[in-house]
Amino acid sequence: MNALVNALRTAVGASNVLVEGDLSAYEQDWRKRYRGRALAVVRPANTTEVSAVVKLCARHDAGLVPQGGNTGLVGGSVPDASGTQVLLSLSRMNRVRGLDAANLTLTVEAGCVLQAAQEAAAAQGFLFPLSLAAEGSCTLGGNLATNAGGTQVLRYGNARELCLGLEVVTAQGEVWDGLAGLRKDNTGYDLRDLFIGSEGTLGVITAATLKLYPQPAARMTALAALPSLEAAVSLLQLAQARLGSGLTGFEVMNRFSLSLVRKHFPQLRQPLPEAEWTVLLEQSDTESEAHARGLFEGLLESAMERGLITDAAVAESIEQSRTMWHLRESIPLAQPEEGPNIKHDISLPVSRIPGFVASTDAALQAAFPGTRSVNFGHLGDGNLHYNLQAPLGVDGAAFLREHEHAVNTLVYDAVSACGGSISAEHGVGSLKRDELAQRKSPVALQMMRAIKNALDPQGVMNPGRML
């Protein structure tokens, strides 16, 4: 493999081929669950260099693992332990290539950090609405490769719905330029959608053309306390009827999830007393703050009269709104402070969520007494982060080693029974690869493998992930 490393140095410069020193930032995933060893970490500066790297890996029959911000949760962007895979870091390809105000599009390179794209749009008076907790470090290439969701899917859709075009280096090292930014193009198969959500298994996304929106005239944010999950679903229906497309966020959090934030981040003030469930609502209004406030306060008053909520706090400033969102976004940060946990990123029909949670909570308590449910997520689009913390006094790592498979089986069986999905927005990666093989329909798996074999017959691209 020395010949490959030398060739890579020639292609991208010796200083951008890392083979020695501490490479844990590239070789270990964010959850510190997967740790591999790369033959080399390669950091190309442009699409031409990516193409050269892919061609070299294909020529030397070496696996290639694309990586953006390395914030993934399913082990999809770190090398295996063989020491034979090349890790392709796109961190140097972080430019904003251009903003087309008339076309409402922003073109960025794959290594552009999500927050930088948001700021580039805002600087010109526009909104790029993809938003998630890791936006300060995750990159657009990774967001698209995993079809990331986030907090505003309810109004704007997943990353897939926010992308109009891609630039991709194929598994053979050829460059497909599909960055035109057209909203209508019925000239054959939608190649863009093949690569979005493919987790780097079909090719390397090197740039994207993204949809922009006008900045809203006003935003209203509130926290509401609810007695039950059924009440949360009813509140969602009421909010959709009253606010329509203005409803941009509807996040649900159970009592224990916010208690973890209270315990591990006591500096974050929680404006409401503890409740069985808390909902974070956000409305974006195109008219005025007065119009937005009238609609929002009318919604909360109606919900209170119907017994759906017991208390509410409306943000009176941007800072208060940020604090409310910070509470929600701190839940996944508080979990590891409490100890290792078993994560589930599931999607269900909204109408079936209360029944699912009640029956699955009961089944988990019967099978694993004392376990603690950290249940939060994007109720508006049916996506729950249905996580499980070990019982108090029990070593979390030991609990995970001994019981993770049984817990997953119980939860995923319940998800399947409700017609749901075992991966809503985090992807499959290494973590759920075997689970996918068991639970995806044989016909779907056959088509997926046919696509993989057609586009990457050598199996160069992110081997061992997804399929």
C-alpha cells in the first residue's frame, strides 16, 4: 500500500495525506463507539483532487470512506480496523461558490459547515432552513449523504427537499455536474436522489445547490406543558389547523429527558415546572410580529381551554427563544453525561405514537426493570429519539453490552408492528446495517444492491456500510 500512499501524496500534496500522529479526530466517531485505523487520511482541496483520489483507490482496490464533520451517530464515516481504507476528509472543500438571489439558491462545497451556509444566506436576507444541534460542526455533504432532518422538517422537509442539484465524483472517479438548480427537469432518472441518503456508498458528493427562502417577518417560540402524549398529538393538530404552513417546529420532550438537562446543565433555566410532557412550538410569519403574536397567543389560549396544555411560556425576545431551543438541543448532550445509552431514531405515523410509547415503555419496564426512557424528538414529522438509559446504580457500559441487542429487538419489533422505520434521520451506517438486512423488504434490498453493483461494481465506496 506504500505505492498508493505515495500516489495520493502526489495527487493532493504530501501535507494533506496524514498517516502518522493522533488521527482520532478522523478515525473515531462522535459517540466514541467506533474506532478504526485508516491507511491514510486524505484532504483534497477541490473536485479535481477528489476525482484523482477516487481513481487511485479504484486502481489499487482500496476502500474509500468519505467524511464531513464526523458528527454522525451510526458509525458511517470512520474507517474499519483493517488499516487498508482511505479516509477522504472533505474539510478543506468548504467554500460558498455562489448565491443566486433571483433563483433563490445557494451553491456550496460539501465541506461547508451547515452554520456557515445559514450565515451566508442570512447575510443576503435569505433563510436556509436546515437546522440541527450539530450545525456548528456538521457539513452539507454529510447532511445530504444521510438526508438529515432536524428541527424544521415539518415546514421545509429533510435535506433531500432542500437540494436542487449536486456535483458528484462517481466510484470510477468521473465528475457528474448536476448543479443547475432547476426546479423542473424531467429528463430521465433523478440521479440527485440516488446520492442523497446513500451515505457515501455510491459516490462522493462534492458540492450542492440548495433552496433558499425569504426570511420570515417574525418568529414566535413557546414551551407548553402537557399532561400526556395524546394531548401533544391533539395540540399538533390544532396548531396545524390554526397556523398552517407557519408552524415550523413542534418538538416533544418527556419529563426524564428535561430532568437530565436540569441535572447536568443547571445553568440553563427552564421556564416551566416539570410536566409529563413538554412541547416546543415555533411559528414563522410572513406578515408582522403583531400578526404572529395574535395567531400564536390565540392558539395557546384555545389549547388551554381544551385542557391540552396546563402551562405555557412565550419567548419575548430572540435570546429567550434561543434559550428554549438550547434546552431541547441539550438533551443529547446530557445523555452521555448520565452514562452510555441505547439510541433509537425511529419514525412512526403521528397518530400511532402515543400507543407505541405506552406499550413499548411498559414492555421495556417488564423486560428491563428500572430502565429510564429518554424520549424526545420531532413529533410534527413523526420522528422520535426513543432512547434508553440504564437503571440508576447500574453501569451503563455493561448494561449496553449485555442488553443492547435485546432492547433493539423489542423496540424495532414494536416499530415494525406500527408500520414505522428504524432510521428516521440518522442513517444506517455500520450500526443498523444488519438490522436493515433483516427488516427491509427483500424486494427493496434487491433493488438497492442492484443500484450499488451498477454504480460501484468494485465496492470501493464506503464498504461495509448500509448494505
